[in-house]
Amino acid sequence: MLHTKTIKDYLREYALIVLGSVIYAVGFRFFFYPNDIIAGGVTGIAMIINYLTDIPVGVINIVINIPLFILAWRAFGLKFIIGSFVATMLSSVLMDVFALIPVSVTDNLLLAAIYGGVIYGLGLGLIYRAGDTTGGIDIVAKFVRRKYPYINFGTIILILDIVIIAAFALIFNQYEAAMYAIIGMFIVTRVIDLVLYGMGTSKVCYIISDESDKLKNAITATLGRGVTLLHGEGAYTGKAKNVILCVIKKHQIMDVRRIIKSIDTHAFLIVTEAKNVYGNGFGDISDES
């Protein structure tokens, strides 16, 4: 059955949009902009045009985004863009409103990149958590992926951001500020991940061993984690093998390694990251946050 949004869902979504837009605009206006640290996406393009023309950044942001939203509306439907449109308009207006406040937080480029990245990323993360975006480059990336679906969405955005930062450095001869901008953008992406996925990143373990029965019993008894047996076959030997699949907390990796070492020193262990894990002992699967 498809989930239908309730009034509570909509209130929560737009509360996150409003809060995220305010924080996003604060990070941009009081940390990035006064220190010439170029932002990524359409906001970065708006900064370049602003430096050349003195037209307010928020106004330019809106002007660039409107045709993009019209294209997105025709291609993906109104439902896709409505929340993102609100977030874009609100954050753009707030950028120009905050410009009227004569506050100088810091003129240290490193501090501006770090703290601006944290605040800017927190605002974006809250907007993304609401299920929306700030339009611009995200829309462009979606169109690019339509034509080249094999290119990762994040890769497209990263390439476009690098092009914008490089253009800023070349046009204004601001190479040092551009390098700090890269630091800021890195922090932004990490904070967004933190907001969306939290700090408690889990791990997925795949264990290939001839002692799978002993290992599964030891892991269950020692760590209190359930395991799943996947039936495999050695490609070279043709011998049937059980592959143990187990999801654990990050701090339990060493415990798993000790258990394996004590039972089968010839076992093969693969550990991968899992950002969203729901179920017994992890997140509540009914939690939509």
C-alpha cells in the first residue's frame, strides 16, 4: 500500500525546510560570502555574477532557478519540485535579508571554511531530510542522469561544483580562496551525511569459512547478533560453501575479527559500510526520519 502523507507529515516537512533554509542562509551569508569562499551549485554561480554586477546573490539565485524549475516541472511533475521550490525561494530571500545585518563573524579563511561548512551543511542536510533540495545543480544532475544513467548522481554534482570553483578562481585570481572553498565543500558533504544517516554507521560482514557453523554460533552467542547463511560455491573447486552475512555496530568489528581468528585463521572476511539499517537492535523500521 502506498503511503499517503498526513497533515503531520507536511508540517514536519515544511518545518525542516524553514529551519534548514535559515541555517543554510546563515552559513552562506556570515561565513562563506564575506570571506570570498565560493559555494557550490547555482549559489556559487550567483556569487560570481554578484561580484561582477553587484546584483544581490539571492535575486540571481531565484532568476537562475526559475527556468530550471519550469523544466523540472515539465519533466518530473509538480510533486517533485514543490517542496524544493519553497526551499530555494526562502533560502534565496534570506540570503539577501541577512545581508542587511552588519555582522562580521570572522575574517579567518580557515575558520570561515570550517564553521561555514558545518552550518551550511547542516542547513542543506535538514532540507534533504525533508525530502527536498535547493534546486539548481540537483535538477541539472537529474537531467544529466536521464541521458547518462551510469554516472553516479554525486559524481555529477561534484564535477559541476569543481567547474564552478575553478571558474571563480580563474576569473578573480582567487586561488587561495578557492582552495579553502574545497575544504568548505568537503565539510558540507560530511555534515549532510551526518544529518541524513547519523553517527552510528553500521557494518556489514561477509565471512567465507569452512567453519561457518562454529562461527555463526560464536557470533550469535558472543555479540548477540543474528546471522544469515548464504549458500555459495567456490568457483575454482566447485565446493559448496556457506557465506555468513551479519550486520554489526561499528565498534564490534574487532570482536568479530577475534572470533574468526580463534576459530578459523583461513577464513575470508569482507567488511562494508551500511548507512541505513533498520530492525532488531538497530533503527525502528517504522521511523520515517
